[in-house]
Amino acid sequence: MQTLIGIDEAGFGPNLGPLIISATVWEIDANYQPDDLWDSLASVISQTRKVTADQIHVADSKEVHQSSKGIGPLERSVRVLLEASGHSLADWNSLSRHLDPHWGTETGEPWFDEAKLKLPIDTCEIISQQLAKSVQDCWGATGIKLRTIRSRIVPAREFNQYIDEWDSKSLLLSRLSLQLLDGLWNRSEPTLIVCDKHGARNRYDDLIDEICDGDFIFRMEEGKAISRYKVGESELRFQMKAESHFPVAVSSMIAKYLRETSMELFNQYWTSRFPELKPTKGYPQDAKRFRQEIESECQSLGLSEADWWRCR
């Protein structure tokens, strides 16, 4: 048996809403090649938008989710994957707390603290159950097991605190990604860990060392396209377009779904107070427009800017 771990994020660029980092942990047969996963799962998973009724779309979340098509295509795939691994989508609170056991109820952001969002938003339950069973059967037939899904939800207040401490947005992403990995990685198992590269960073060994308890880190290669390291029986890869690896693609979609549904909560909160307010995705240009609209109300609610506006 060998272990595969894929890590990716959603919401790194916006000024509004949380940063989400997700990881999925998979078990496959020791003789299995990780790059063969796509072919082995082709009967139930498509890497393109040409999806049959018996398939789900799994790829970089930017490919699966398009704002113009709504959350449906992303939710359909994520829901099937979660149900196939034994998890259900009842509401946002139960989902977020299951994926991030450290997620609390007092974030300083009332749209989360008062969260009420039933899930799924736009998916047929019967179809997802049928597909989940097909995916489960395919995993079993090919000797693949989804062991764990975990996420780190970083709201604005916490994000800003890390920026104050580390003074680097890229360092924040790297450290939080590796902290998430640390809780999932059994270094006694042969493990391949794949993570998308973090900005222009090429060197990661000093950051890996922070979670490795003195284990020897062998630098295999470092460059613009990929940086690879060996720690015991494990290999860590930080590479461009990491979503070409199946575990990373799934993590990308989980993170994106948490991000999109968190923004659904955010927008519901504010449009219930200002019905004419146009919802936002939280990205910088539109976030400035939204900020102007809600700033005075935030002051009335006693919310400091650092509680809801990400400084970078």
C-alpha cells in the first residue's frame, strides 16, 4: 500500500471571505502508479466538461466551476465525492466543522457565527446517491480508498493576524498548508505528497523542516516548474499545475466548494440588510465596491475592519 496526499487552496486572492486550504488522503496498491488514476477511474470521472449521466467532472476547480453556470456542476461533483467517502451535506455548519475540526462558532464575522445554509444548494439527491455508489464501486474495483478529507478555513481576522506576524501572504499559505499536512502525514508510510506551488517560491525545505521534527530532508530538485524533496519514505512535490494529479484536483474542488458556499452565506447576510446590494465574489476590484456599501453598517455592528477585510 502507498499513500497519496493532494493539497490545494481556494480564495487566496480575495479581500473578502475566507482562505480555504484542503487536503485529501488516498490509499492505493503499492504496485499502482499514481498517474494511472485518471485512466482507472474514467468510467465514473471525466477530466473535461463533457460529462455523461454516469460520470462526475473532476479537474482544477477553475475548470469545474464557472460563475455563469452557477454552483451546480461543482456541487454535483463534490457531493458525489463526499457521499462516496461516507460524508453527507446537510448544512454548511456541519460540513465545515467536519472538514475542519478546529472551525469554531465565534469567528467575529456574524455571517458565519449565525450561519444557516442548507446543503445541497442545486443538486438532485437521487442522482448523487446513484453516482456515489458507482464511484464507491469503482474505487473498490481498482483498489483505491479515500482515507481522509481535511480543510483549514481561515477567516479574515485570523488571516490578518498571520499577516501581522509573518508579513508575507505567500509564507502564510505555505505554513498553513504544511500545518494541515502535518496532521495527516504518517512519515512511516511510503507517501507521495503533491501541492500547488505558492507564488514564486522555489525553496520549501526550510518550511518542511518546521513540521519534520529534525528528520533529514533531501533536496531532489528546485525550480520554477517543480520543487521536490525526500523525507524518509515520503516524497513532497510543489509544482505548477498540480491539479493534473487526481488527489490535488479533488482537494481543489473541496476547497472551492467551501469557499463558494461561505460566500453564499456572506452575501445572504448582507443582501438581507440591503436588498439592492449586488453580491460579490470578494476579489479586489469588486471587493472595493462592496466595502464602500457595507462599511458604515460594519461600524454600527461594532466590527473593526480587521474582522472582515483581508489586508492583502
